[in-house]
Amino acid sequence: MIRVSIDPAPIELAMELSALEERGAGGVASFTGVVRGDGGVTALELEHYPGMTEDALCMLAEQAMDRWSLLGVTILHRVGRMEVGERIVFIGTAAAHRREALDACAYLIDRLKTDAPFWKREWRGEDASWVEARQSDADAAAQW
Amino acid sequence: MDLLYFAWVREAVGIGQEQRDPPAAVGTVAELIGWLSTQSPGHAEAFADPAKLRAAIDQRFVPLDTPLNGAKEVALFPPVTGG
């Protein structure tokens, strides 16, 4: 079962993890991305390509379901403005055993970074700047 | 065709969406970028350096040398930075 959502609303971790556990899995793995306050960053703003983003995330989830024996995949991404400490992204995978769940979770966050149309802007007080894509993210995605 | 712009490309052009009918000589995404750069000072700024741009045709990522072949929707944007 696949759950994908792009939403300005906060991500409710406990509810999402419980839903994955209820799929009869022996193991649930997850990754949560949180806004860092490095270098004076006070907030992040996420823009996306409505329509394409949902398709890109569903396609990633389906690829993970095909590659590993998963009982469930959840991909949630917030859009809009987020303050330091708030959750940006949640990936959860449920499988019979830990290896499938952990590997699929790592795959999904690595590939989400390069395969889904989101753009991040950092705010430092009143100043905003677009975040540049990093080669290390492209390399991480390519290893799969 | 419908053109969509995101992030700093949208800001430089000044709008997120427009409809344009490029001349027949514009055959690929790269040629579309070249043609768009002549359309206004904002377009010129956004499309000055194709190396900084990525594209999607009908909501699929494509390389810039991809033929437009009757594309309905073309999106132009910087490399993605989600997650």
C-alpha cells in the first residue's frame, strides 16, 4: 500500500508510524528531514510542481515496492514555509524484515532528492536565497 | 504551448505560467530556451545560461536536447532541491 502526500500541514509522526505498523510488518523504517538552523537560517520555503510532484513520488514508491518486498510505503513532503526544527519530509517503509525496510527507506530519500520537482529557499531573517543542488545528492541517488 | 517556470526562473521571468507559440524552427527544449531568452529582459535573465536549467515535458524530466514534438506543457526550472 502506497501513501503519498504533499501538504503545507505539519507531519504527524506517531500517526504515520502506527499506520505503517498496522500493515502487518515485522519491521518499519523511517527517515524524517528537519529544518536545520545552520548559517543563520531562520526558515525554509518549499515550492513544487503541482501534479508532477505527486506522480514523481508515486512512481518512486512503486519502484521501491517492485524492488523490495514491502508491505507499505509512505512519502510525505511539506510545502510552503517551515521554521527551524519543523519536519520537511517523512519517508516510511514497512516490510516483513528489517533489511528490506531499511534499504528501501534509504533508496527513497536518496532518489526523492533528485527525482521529485521541489525547490528550497532559505530565509535568514528578511533575506531569501534559493538553495543550489549538490553533487553529493546526485551521487547518492546514482548509487542505486 | 503552456510554459511553466519555477523557483528563480519564475522570479526572473516575473510570472509562473504563460502560453507561447514558438516559431517552427524551435525544435528542442534547448532551442526553446534560446528563443525565450529573446522575449523580454526578464526572460533574458532567466534563460541566459542553459547549463543552470532543467526541464520537464508534459510532467516528465527530460534532457535539454529532447525534441518538443507537440509538447503541450513544458516546464523550465533550476535543478531540484527537495527532501
